[in-house]
Amino acid sequence: MTDAAPAPATAFRDRLHALTPHVVVMPAIIAANVVMFGVELARGAAIMSPTTEALLANGANYGPLTTGGEWWRLASSMFVHVGILHVAMNMLVLVQIGGIVERLVGNVAFLLLYLATGVLASLTSLAWNPNVVSAGASGAVFGCYGIFLGILLRNRAAIPPEVRRSLLRGATAFILYNVVYGFSLANIDQAAHFGGLASGVLAGVAVALPLTPEAAPRRLPRAVLVAAVAAAVAVGIAFALPRTGDWMAELRAIEALEKRINGEIADAQKRAKEGTLDDASFARILREKIIPEWAAQRERLTAVRGLRGQMKDVGATAVKYVDAKLRGFTLYAEALEQNDKDKLFQAKAAFDHAERIARSLSGK
């Protein structure tokens, strides 16, 4: 009496284990992400919602910095996360898909393809909206799902139907959930997701080979070739990307300038109250120093290009704030020059309007 043949799903798993006996890269990537998150915390980042400054300090992707010469951010941003929930969710999903993809392509090949799709996801994010700060492993995780789907397209017959349906349901659910959920939140980097998924599918199609011992030696050379092509494409995209002004640097410049101007106005008001500064001299300070500096900062702010989506709306609101303050300074100068109390009230109304805009920007 002969033993019964193993079930197709069991035979498939045995075949994968024979091709790649040990999954080592996926756990190493998870460990690297966890260690990097620990570094973020050690450097002062908040555990739940780190600031933009903290993310940038730890290697997040940001167009003006990345295209300004800090190209390493394309890779480092894959290991930086926006809080503990972010890193936990990405690592949980990586556990679900990473192991099977690593067994399908091999250990070193998996590392090369994970990094390649992650970098291309980062570049897609830059191309779509260079003024968004992007961080997280989700682009590379989408790349893993893309690799799986690409292999499935080429090796459909090699994967038992019940295994194929189960894996495909999981992949579809993950992709659809993230697309729908991502569009409901303004700070989800959908461009990186799509870039990772698309590059992953192409990579999967390119590296797909029969799941046989005879084909196993060809897996790594295929992956090296795909990674080399991805690197060449990445370099081409990098050269083609426009260099944009630093939006956040301009906002910080506005804050610093406003702090200094407020100090100068407070000092002038004190001197006016003490009788050592007359209204005409106070107005000259506004006309010759404060208003020109504020107007110049407005020009630098409006010169920033490449804002899209929510950032475009934020940028337009910031310009409205600057304009309201500029109107307030101008009316204040006119009130002092003409001894006009009505214009003084108008100036106060303009400053109050600017404060309301500022509160809307900060969400308060």
C-alpha cells in the first residue's frame, strides 16, 4: 500500500522551503526598522506623533532636501516611521507578505528587490508632490505585494488554486484597504504606494521563474539585473526631477522674521509711549524697514513651486496670512502718518484676521 500524495498546498509549501530553506532577510528588515524607530525615540521624537523636524532629522524623504543633494533619503526614509502605530502596522503587513516573497525569489534577491521598489516608491512620491515629507516602509511593502502579483501572473500554473486564491484575496484586500483608507486621510502618501506597487509588479514579472531546483540558480542573476535596471531608472528620474524651493524653510523664515518684527514694533511702541519716538519716525520704521522685509518674504514664499493637493491649499492660506499682516502694517503706517484713528482700527482688524488665518493653519 502506497502513501497518499500530499495535498497541493502542502506540496507547494514544501517546494518553496526546498528552494529557500530559511527566511532571514525579512526578519532582518523588521529588526532594522525597529532599531531605527528606537533611534528616533532616543533622539527625541515623540512615540505617537513625531514632529516634521524630527522625521527630517532622522532621514525622511523631502523634495527640497533630497533633490538638493541628500539622495540617501530615498533609502533612509524607508526605515523612518511616523509613530509606533505606523511602524507596527507596516511590520505586521511585511510579516504577512515578506516571507512568501522571499521564498519565491531567494534571500539576496528579496533584499535587492525590496530596496529597489522602496527607492522607486520614494522617487514617485517626490515626482508627485516634492513638498510632502514622506516616511515609512509602506512603499516597499506595496512593492512586495507587487512582486507577488507579478510572479503570480507568470507562474499561475505553478501555484495551487487554493493557495493562489488565498494569497490573492489577502493581497487584494490589503491594496484596496490602503487605497480607500489612504484617500480618506490627507497625510497618507498614496504616490509612494502606487510607485511601490507598480515597480513591484514589473519586477515580479521579470524575476518569475519555474519553481524548480533547476531554475533556482537563475533567480539571483535575474534579480541583480532587475535591480540594475531599477537603479538606472532611478538615476534618470532623479536627474529629471525639478529642484524646488524649500517650503518649510520659508515658513520657518516667516516665523523668525515675525518674531523679530514683533520685537521691533514693541520697542517702537514703548519709545512712542515714553515720548522719545514721534509718530512720523514710527511710520518711517514701518515704511522703510518692516513693510519691505515682510513684502520680500512674501515674494520668496510665493516663489515656491510644486505644491499639490492639501499642500497647495496650505500654501494659499499661508499667503493670505502674509497678505493680511502686510495690509495691517501698511494701515498702521498710514494711521500714524495721518493721525487717523479709523485706519488704526482697520489695522487692528487686519491683524486680527491674520491671527484667525494662523489658527486655521495650526488647526486650533
